[in-house]
Amino acid sequence: MLDPVYFLECDHGKAGCDFTGDREWTRRNVADFVVSGEKGKVLKVLEAREDEHRLTDVTEDIARDIADRFYADREPVPYELQSFLHAHLGVTSTRNLVLAA
């Protein structure tokens, strides 16, 4: 079984949007990119499973991974990240996460 390949749809403001990906990225790397903003404002995360000929939108799963990380560490969620979590997990989950910090 091959490792999945992740692709990020990123918004770069006036420069527009693009997709970027790398075979070396792991699910953890992708979550780190969303948190850090290193790749731009991430709009969507896709997971390609070449051996299964499948492309899946895993944005909600990545958002959940990020929320779990902040909840476990009891860290405040940066404002810029709150909108990503709210968009993909809903207002109740985000509010509970912000209050837990």
C-alpha cells in the first residue's frame, strides 16, 4: 500500500489560489502547514490514494486533528485558525475549543 499524497488548495490573497502538494508530506505536516500559515490560507485538503485511484476531501479530518491537538495541549487557538476550524467543524466545536483553552 502506497502512502497517500496530500494536496492543499491555498488562498494567497490578490495573487489568487493554487494547489500544492508533495509526496513527502504526512498528515501531520499538512496539519502543521494549516496551523502555521506557511503555505498560505488553506481552503481545502485533498488526499490522493494512488493505489486505490481515489481522491478524497479530508479537510474536516485535518481540522479535527488540529482541534484535538489544541484541546489536548490546552493552548489558545490563534484567531486566523479559528475561522478555518469554524468553517470545517462548525461553530459549536470551535466555541468549545476556544473556551477550553
